[in-house]
Amino acid sequence: MARKISGGKYKDYRKKKLHEIPGIPRLVRLGEERKKKIRMRGGGEKTVLLATNKANVLDSKTKKLQVVKIKAVVEIPSNRYLKNVLLKGNIIDTELGKAKITNRPGQEGAVNAILI
């Protein structure tokens, strides 16, 4: 909370509304597949991913999409302190080779990647 020049505290004129409160970050873990449905604003439903060991991997040379097993998370450029978390931009090791995650798995309910 900030202070005035006189030393007094600024008071909040209102509290946050429910739609202004940030949600819980859903970090998708590497493991047995687990999904969950959550209610969105407007009453719709979204299927979110909690854990998975599969990825939709696109081979850019042959233009083929395959569902393959994820062996390990090789690199997490966005946060070096995270371990075995699937986020956008991560480098994963799959049965076809190394791939880069191109979507946000916590928002979409699946892991999409492209071979490097």
C-alpha cells in the first residue's frame, strides 16, 4: 500500500470484483493424463489439462501429425526453476525426437508441438 507525502496511507476505494481476481495458475505436469472441467465467464465450460504424457507432434517436413509419448522435459526457457512442467515454448523429448510446445496446454486441454 502506498503512502501520501504527509505519511498517511491511501485507502482502496473498493475491493476487487470476482472477475478481476486472478485465477489459480494451472501448471501442467508430466505424468498420467488428468483433465478437469471449469466454468468460464458466461456459463461456458472449458476442459483444462492438469497432467499428461502425450503430445500432438507435427513433423514440418512430411506435414504429418502424430500422437506420441513424452519422455522428458528437456528445457523450460520461461522459468529455469520449474521441473517437469509443460508450458508454451518448452523443449520436450518425444519418441520422434525433440519438439517445441506451440500452445498453452493449461488453457486448451492438449499439448501441441512441432519437431525441431
